[in-house]
Amino acid sequence: MIPTPEQLEEISQLGEGTLGILGTPGTLPFAALLLSLSSRQRTLVVEVRRKQMAKRIVLEHGVPIDCRSNLVHETLGRYMVAQGKLAPESLHGYLGESASLGLPLGEVLLDHDVVTAEELYRLLQENLAKKLLDVFTWRDGEFRTLPEVPHPQSPLKIRVAQLIVTGIAKFAPQEEVDAGVVPLVGKKLCLHPQPPFALDEIRLNQRQSQVVVALRSGWRIDELALGTGLPFEEITRLLYALAILGVVITAEHPAARTVLRALKTTAMAPVAGPDPAAALAPATAPAAAIPTPISTPTSTPASTPTPTPTPTPTSSVPPAPPETAAPAAGQPAAAQSAAAQPAAGASAAALPEPSPGEPPPPPPLAPDASGPAAPAPPAPLAGPGASATAGGPAGVAAPASPAGPRSVRSDTTATRPMPALAVPDAPPVSQPVPAPPAAGTSAAASTAPSAAPEAPPAEPSVLPPERRRNEIMQAYLSYRRLDAFDLLGADEDASPAAVEVRYLDFARRFAPWTLGGPEFGGMEEKARDLFLAGARAYAELLDLEQRNALLFRRKARREERDRRPPADLLAIKTDLLDPEIQYRKGRALLDAGRFQEAALLLEFASDCDPQNGLYSAELAYCRFCLAPGQGARALKELQETLRRDPDCGLAVYYTGEIHRQMGNRDDAEGMLRRAIKMMSPDRRPIEALKLLAAEKRH
């Protein structure tokens, strides 16, 4: 079933419950639990457990910001080793330094220049997402909300809509997906005109975007499969995820009436009659009609002049011809721009969007010289995109700048709110007007040179972009763990005037309106959070009561740290579950032919790290060795492994080997030849292929 708003409200109030596959009585899918807490903007800690595994998820206003588990491979250090960002032999030394100094491992790595601040932030985000995505694979478990109120210290933020789409599309059990799409089967589907989660907030790949294009035509699931040519399983996974989020609705939904009525009047796509595959063909053939991947926004080539569309009033746009309406309606321009720069915020959303059925417009801020155009910004505020139309012939828009539409959009929207504070590259130096000589003072004395004034601090805009990005990101990673004194860098006995100086310097360094250029993409939102945090810290230090309370807390923390024995400062937690150790033991037992014992250890490793294809592939083959008559089940498990991890060569090899032992020689040969390329220089696929060839000769 798809949870209703009333059901989501009820789920958000649960103190505990059972996690499981949708359709199982008394169980709740993790996606529904996460969505209910997010839609109600709850701030709390949720603990989820399965067997020996436990995770504590911290949500702030419904947004996951942290997750702590008892799995060693989910720690930052082990994750960086797995990603090749940190040498295994160096990890223990950095962990010891982190424990002795009482600092997070990330700050120690920054001090040793192991990673940059931006790289560390990206790794932290990816690791947090991986911890949460693992829970989507659980077929059973428990959850409970903890009574303590969290004090968030993590600057990370995970988009719930994106997390649910990725988790269901890639990791959810197929049984849950099959049960979830039952209410959608046989019914016309469309996109909700005002969904709880905007489609712009979700990054879709090109195949998923093709399904969204087709959904604008009001097709059924079977028509979607026929028209797009995508696998039925892939389509149902996406539809189930979008339906849970309220983005996809059936024709029975009250909001669908307006959408279906618009489809009939504008003839965007035939509801019945023509072949769905033929109706979708115009939407998939032209490159401009298919939404591009999130990470690679398109831009107009510099060598090809862009034809200027006829100026049309934004208030009333005539309907497009039927042959062009469907492709253009499937081109969510707002989704592409928001996905290309997710941190741009409301300023990017304020730009005009192309009307449905209209051909793609030229890049922003490059209008026709003869047509209506927006007022040009003042000269000091001109950014990299201001010269897009300079020197171009009348009636033809000039090519886009190399930075693309993103740079123009960021530059203009970031400087408009406070244009008076924009710092030009070369500000004119005002000359002081000499005062008239005082009475009794000679002219020579009055013209004597005076002492040079103290040079002002360097403006943040004159710093190299790479250095300033790193400064902002490094401060952003730690600002939520710092109190007001540490954040502003003020001494405990600093006077109000000294605190003011510190705050003004902090505000100058992290002023968000100075980050309008394309080289600062994604930094404006983080600088805004820092700027507001600095303002709160300044207010706290000026309030005598709050300042004294903060001084008392700082003193108590120092005394507590001094009372701790030195041995505890160097302690490193070792009570974490390590799936790698269990995998090695299970692999050794598998080689020794002790399949029953090996299966238990490999299953434990696979449960702890379900995204590791090696663990699940070894488990599937071990189960086949234990029960050769269950070859079909083992092949299905290996197919699921390859769906989650397409680059797992071991799963390809075991698929070919099982086919060989089952007598499916043609299938075995194809998989083994594929495994030879993926597992080089491992010779196991080569030896298996030789054995297969010998079996064919006999």
C-alpha cells in the first residue's frame, strides 16, 4: 500500500515498532518510517536494530544529519581506506592522534593535509548515505525512538526524497516493490501537480527521466514498459518510490482530474488509440527532449549560434503543436538546474522557466538584442556571464560563456539582494582632502607628509577561489561543535569591543553575498549558515547572563577532561563488528569444504555490509555448494548482487560456474568470458572456461 497523510501522521507518533517488507502484517518498511518523520519535521533519534547490528539515526527537522552504528566498516577511517583515500597502515596512527587530542578523525586528517576540506565533506556525505541505504535491504528488524533530545553537531544533510528513491530503486527487496505497486497496476498514472516533494529535489538518471517524461502522458504501467522499452522491474521500482513520495498518483486521485483534463485539451499525448511506443518516439529521439543526467548539465556549444525564439509574454503562452508538446513537456528544466546546483536555493528557482512545448531557449542573460530583455545590471556587478551578448549581431544571441548557464545564474542572483556590498576588483582609492593650515603654521609644515594609515585586511573576494572554498568548507565542517568563543576565536576575557572586532572579521570572511561567481558553486548556502551562526555567537557573548553560563560550561569540561586518566585518552574502541574478519574466516572454510560453517560467517558479513558484492556473491555460491539442487535460487541471488553492484566480477564468475555445473553451457561460456575481462589477472574464470571446453569435446 501507499501510505496516506493520515497514516504518515500515525506512523510519526510511534515510539517503537517492527521493520519489514511491505505487506507483511505488523511490519513497517523503512521508507515509510523515514518519510513520516521527514514530512512531520521531527527532531529526534531513531534506533534501528537487526540481529547484532544497531544504528542510531539523528534527524533534525526531519532531515537525517548523522548515523552512528556498531559496524567498523562504517567508520570514517575504514570507509576512506575502502575508497582508496587513506593508506591502511596510516589509519591506526591517525586514530591514536585523534583519541589523544580529543578531536574528530576528520580534523586530524585536515591538519596532515591527507584530504582537502571539500573532499572530506564529500566523503562524510557519502558515508552517511551508505549507512542509511543499508537499512533499505533489511527484511526484518526493530526500531524505537529515544527519549533524549539530540544536540546536533553534524553539518551534514541528506535529502530524504533522494534517499528514498535511491534506496527503493537499488536496494529494496523485490517482494516489497511488488506489493507496493499493486494499487498502481491497471490504472492511468500521472504526476501530481503539487506534490509534497518537488521533482526538482530528486536526481534521476537518464532512464528514470525517460519514465517521468512518459508519465506526463497519463499511461498505465504496461504502456510505460512498452513505450520506454525499459525492464518492467526497473519501472515498478521507480513508480513505487515516486508513489510513496506523492509525486506519482493514479487517475482516481482528486488532484489527477486537472492533469488528465489538461492532457485531453492540449493533446500532449494520446490517452488511447495510437501505439504508446510511437507516441513516445519523438520524446526519446531528439537529444534536447531527454533530461540530461544530473551531474552533467547541458549548455549551448560555443561554436554554434543559438537561434533566438520569438519573444512571448510569460503570462499567457499559446499551446504548442501536438508533435512538439510531448517532448518539451518531458524536459523538466527546473529539475536540471536545481540538480546541477542543489545548494543554489530559492535564488535559482526565481529565474523564468521555458513554457511547455516551447523549444529550448538560449542560455540565461543572452537575450536577443532586438527583443525584450531584462534590465542590465550595473557595471560593478557584471559577472562572467555579462559579456554573453557583447559584440553579437542583432537578432542572434551570442554563444554561452564557457562556465555555462550555471555561472550566469549564480553570479546574478547572488549579488542582487545586496548590490551595495559587492566588492569590485579594483576599487578606486579616494584621496584625502588636505585641511587648511592652522593659524601660525607655515606652509612647508602644513604640506609635510603624514603617517601612512594602517592597511585594511584583505577582502575575501581577493583571495584565490580554491583557498577561499577550502576556508569556508573547513569552517563549515566544525562550526556546529564549537561554542561562541571558539567559533569567533575570542578569548574568554575579551571585552565587548574585542568581541565585536572578532565578529566583524568573521562576518567579512563568510558573507554569502560575496560568493556569486561560478567558482563558488555550492558555497553560498554553507556561508549563509556560518554567517548566521556567527551572528548568534556574537549575541550570546554580548549577553552577560548567557556569557557567564557558557564560561561555567567551559570550565566544567576542562575539569572533567583533567580528571580522566591518561590511558582513556589513547583508547580506541574495539567492540565494533567487523564483517571483513568474518568474510576471511568464511572464505577459508569454503575453500576447506566446510560449507555449513562458511555459510554462517558469510551470511553475517553480507548482513553487515549488504552493498559489498563480494560478500553476497560468496554467500550465494556457498549455498549452492551446500545444496546443488538449489541452483535456480543461487542464480537469482547472484542476479540481485549484480543489480546492486554491476562491477562485481566475482558474481559474474560464479554465475558462469553454476551454469556450467547445471549443464547450461552456452550461458556458462558467455558469463565466463565476461568474467575473464572483469577479474583479470585472476585465472579462475580462464580455468573454468578450459574445463567447459573439455566438457563440450566429450
